Amino acid sequence: MPDPNDRSTEPGQPMSIKRDMANLRRNSGASLDELRQFVRDLRGKSPQEMLGAVAQSDLVRSTAMALVICVILLGVFTGGPLVYAKMQEKKAENAQADGAENGAQDGQGDDKSQQADADKAKPDADAAAAAKKADDNLADTLGIGDAKPADPKVNPLENRTDDLLDGLDD
């Protein structure tokens, strides 16, 4: 039974190890009393009666319920994303099949839409070409990909006349 003068559980109280230890002692004593009562109820009974007492215990029912809930959650959070991914794949396949059927029905398709698609792809191709050129220049500057192996005694970044960071201000 809680002490009516105990103010340790009121909000706004500063943290105290002494108070926490007292609460722990009091709460563990209550749990111990419950356990002792349960064991007393089991003493002197036949195994069938003990199983009945255990079956009536909330602990067994709560454990079984927790197990069922965990299995359900595991199934939902494992299977759910897999099912969702499969549905997205089927949607994409159906969209591609619909697009292919529409293209076959239209003959070669609309030349204007093909030109628009080509115009959209052109900046991507230009950007890819520029990135490849920059990578090649950087590789040449660093001496990566040369056919001859570099001298291991010479540091390639020391006493060089070219600046690796040159041209990055653009």
C-alpha cells in the first residue's frame, strides 16, 4: 500500500538515487509477496491442480498474447514490404505492356512525342559526356591508368608543376 505522505512520484521532483533505491526496494518487495502467495497456492496440490493454477495465471496468458502479437508484427513488417514491392513490379510491367500495345497500335508512334523524348534525353547525355571528360582529365592528372607503373620512391603529388585543383573554380 503506497504511503500517502510519499511525494517521490510527484512530477517536478529532482532525481534522487536514494529515493529510486527506496522505490525499488518497496516495489520489489511487493513483487516478492505476490510470488510467495502464488507459490503458497501451489503447495500441496496435485500436478493437475497446479496446471490449473498456472493456466489461470495472467502471466501465461500475457506471454502467449505477446508471442502471438510478435509473430503477427513480424509477418506484417516482413511480408508487407515484399508484397508491396511485388505489386509495384507488376504495375511497372503492366505500364510497359500497355505502352508497347499503344505503340504497336499507333504504328511507329507519334513523331512529336519521340522528338520530345529525344530532347529530354539530350541534356542527360551531354551531362554524362562532360562527367566522363572530367573523370578522364582527373585520371590523367593523377597518373591513374597509365601503362607504365609509377616509381614507388617518388611521391606523385610532390614537386608537380600542375595544380590538381586548377579549373575547379568554374
